[in-house]
Amino acid sequence: MLLVYTHKITPRLSYIFKHFFVRTLHIPVSFTTVVEEFVSHNGPKLTYSKLPLGNEFFIRSHPLLYEQGISDVDIIMSHWDEIPCFFSAKVKATIPFDVFAASFYLITRYEEYLPHVKDSYERFPASESLAFKNDFLKKPLIDIWAAKFLELLKEKFPDYDFPERKFEFISTINVDNVFAFKQKGIVRNTVGFIKDLFSFRFSELLERLLVLLNIRKDPYDTFAEIVALSKKENIQTIFFFLLSEYTTYDTNISPSNFVYKSLIKSIADYLEVGLLPSHFTMKNAVKLKKEKDRMEQIVNKPILKSRQHYVRFILPDTYQNLVELGIEEDHSMGYMDHIGFRASTCTPFYFYDLDFEIQIPIKLHPFAVSDLTLKNHFNYVPAVAKSKIKELINEVKNVDGTFIMIFHNKTMSRNSHNKNWNQVYTDIISENS
């Protein structure tokens, strides 16, 4: 067990130390404000305060973990060797900055509570983030700090048996449009035929016709292949299903469609499933509950996982609503306009509510990349997209973290719009099984 001496134990301090040591490094941690207890402790220990007690492992504390509420925090970037950091120590310490306050600032998304320019979906854009502006968005910086910190602990306490963690890979599949043509109804398909005709998309027009005549499989119906690959490679795979009424932003088929409900049931028999709350649930808790109830009625068991459609959420409101509905895990922590680590970590973490200064019982699983970001936002060809994903995977492997990516069932189709993208997914899964 690691013992931490500090002059004051606060909810913020307890939260970030437990994430840093327990969840990231798997090292048990406890706290004391009693000097004699700290001095008599024989195991690993460190002081977190303004001044050291002696010649011990010492981290100079920044005021952030002893404050309450939100204020405009002054950030000046520096480096720990070649690693970006901030909240530099004013006096000599074991490391040249307050790694815990800096980690807290990043992982709580403190900057998202401050005034910022939202994008067209009312989201916090990557370009507004400290990580993007200082070129560390593609690095799980907190985990990198933790790994480097661990090496110093091993040097200081060579007799302690420090545990190791292992790299994990999780594939997540968003199903916001289960079929391209099937089950869309006469009106939507008629409109589709007309659009294809007047846009001279004759290949799509023919494909639509062949699918509706049951001559060809719907191009978005890639579920059997995804499930088979998951079982073959023994990769954890989670499906998130959209169960909203039709809106401008949510264009899936009806959530009461028998074929759709049967598909969800069949996948839930083999793999984990979760809810993809629709566009307007970000500000509508009643709609969110309605969609969750639908999902639970289909699979006949509690739904504990979610990911906001379009990754639309407001801090802390969306997470508060999810907790009230019994959601225990959310997979929305990431960007759709960029790749990388929104919370600067590749380790799942519990959300800290800065409004109430308390950790709430929802575990956030940060994703690093979405296929639609690579394909539609950056317009990468499949080969380049694959290399970008591998770069992120290597960053996570370097710290033995958890890599999570988003793919969509429609991206896995073999039509002209998604040519070779299914191979990107297959290769990435096979290489990390």
C-alpha cells in the first residue's frame, strides 16, 4: 500500500489519487494528515503538500485539489523531460510539476465547464481543448505520466512488488442505421429511388431494387460478419443501438420494427449491447428514459451501457441523467471531429461532478477514434485510416492501457461508398486479438 501525507484530504484529492494509483497503476493508496503515522510507515509513501517533511518522495501541490467550484485556471505549459506538463512546481520536488492537479484538470474535463465556442451540434470541439492546442491530443498523457511516475517509485522503493497491468482492446459498433434499404417503408424507398435517379446514382438505384426484391443482401447488414469475427478473434465487442423515433438527426427504422427487435435480441445472446441515446436526449431526460425502456423491453434485462449519438453531451447534466436511469457505463468520452484522447487517458474512469464536488457512479470508457471521423471528417483512404488507428493503438500499448474504437455497421458494407473499409476493421481486430 502507498501512503500519502497531505495537510488536507479533499474529495478532489481522494478522487484523482485513487484514479492515478488504484485504477491506472493498480497500487492501493491511503491518506494521512498525521506526520507520525507517515514517518512510521515502512512501505512506499509520498508527501503531497506545499513543503516536504524531509528528504522523502515529494510532490509540490497546486491549489486546484483544495479548491471548490470552477475558476479560470492559469495554464502555462512546460515539459517533464520531453513530456508535456503544466502546473509547474515553484520549489524543488521529485518531479517538476503537480501531476495530480494536472491529471484532475484533464480527466474531469474542467475546461469544458469554462466558456467556449460550441460546434454546430452544440458539442465541445477538439480545437477548443488544451490537448489540441498543445499537440498532445493523440497521447494518453495521464497514463504516460503514471508510467513514468511508476519508474521513479520503483527506484525509490525497490523492495515493493509493484503490480503490472495489461493492454486491452475493445471494439464498439454503433448501429444508427441498421439497414440501407430494407424495412424503410414505401415512402422512404420511393423518395430514395427518385433521389438516386435524378442524381444519376444508377448503381445505388439498382442495388436498392435488388435488395428490396430479396435478390441481394442489404449492404448495411454486416452483423453476422462482425459477430463471427469477434468470436473468432476473442475480442470484446459492444453494440450500441439507436431506438429513437425518426428525426432529422436520427434516421434509423422504427424501434417497434419486428425485424430490428429480433436482430437486437439475437446479438444480445452473443455479445454485450448498449443504448445509443438519440440526438435530442442530451437535453431531454424524459426521451432518454423512453429509449432506455424500449431497449430493456427488447432484451428483457437491464441496460447498463450507453453512448450518446453524435457524442452529444453536456457536463455534468447528461451524466447525471444517465445515473438517475441506472446507466453504469458510458462510452461517449471522445471527439467526432478529431482522433485522440479527450480526457487525456486510455484508462476507464469514474466521472467527477464538479458542480457537486463528488464522484458519481458512472464509469466512463474513453474511445480514441471513430471510423466516421477518419472517413468523413478527414477523408482518409482506408490505408491511411488504418495507419492512424495503429498509431493510436501503439500509444496505448506503450502504457498498457485500454484501446477503444468506434466502427459502424454501415462502414463494414462492401458497397462503393465503403470500399475496403471492412478490411480496415478486420485487419485491426486480427492484429490485436
